[in-house]
Amino acid sequence: MTRPQPPSAVGSATQAVLGFVLLVAAHFGIRPLVSTRVSVDFLAIAILFAAVRVRPGFAAVIGFLAGLAVDALAPGAFGAATLVFTIVAFAASWTKAVFFADHVALTGLFIFVGKWTFDVGYTLVGGGIRGIRLVAELLLWAPLSAALTALVAVVLLTAFRPLFRPQTV
């Protein structure tokens, strides 16, 4: 009986890039069609899944470029998404050895914390919201959006494991 061969590094990288591209396409193609107050952030999932595969510096570059794409569509708070996605991606890559394990619940928690951190940072850096609306955004809508994003990330990770899980050789 032969044991299955592990995927090559090129195959694993190709799968990771394909998964990233599909999530980015979903963010800019599907999300606007079903956007509500609590919506799935496919771009946050893509950045966090990519950050656990690369070194912190490259993760920061990925976060920077993704944030720049988001900021290009929202010129009112230009620079906020770029700054926050850069920090979140760098921190996610840096903490991957400590926090990111091959466990579905930890992955869900990882995505939840990353998305909530992004929402809180974007809201505070972007400005424009004050008073009770700020409190509602930070303590109600941001956690609900983070929870929905984490749930979708866990479902995607379970259904399409080769595209989103780092391979061990």
C-alpha cells in the first residue's frame, strides 16, 4: 500500500494564491450584492488566511495593498483601511506560531479577533462616528460582523481545506 504524497511547495503556493484570489473576488463581487449592517468580510478572511502562511513583513505588504484597494473605494476615510489592515496582517503573521493551530475553534476565534480588531481600528481611525453611534458600532455591530465572518471562515476552511490551510511537509 502506498502512502499519499504530500503536495509540492509549488502546488501548495498555487492553492493558497487561488484561495486568496477567490476570497478577494467574493469580497468585491458578492459582498456588495448582499451587504447589510452585519456582513461577511471576505477580504479580512483572505488577509488572515494569507498572513499565517507568510512572514510578518510580507503579511504587512499584503495588508497594505488590500487596505489600499478598500481605501480607493472609500475616499472619505482614505488611509484608514490601509493602516489597520497592515497592522492586523502583521500582527496575525507574528502571532501565528502562538495562536494559530490546526483546530477549527481556534481558527474561528483567530478570525473573530482579527476582524473585530480591524473594525474597531477602522472606526476609530476613520472617524466620522461619535457618541452612542460609536458605542453601538464598536460593541454591537463590529462583534456581530466579526462573528459572522468567523463562522463563514470556519465553513470555508472545512469545505475547502486545501485552499485555505497551510500545508505541512
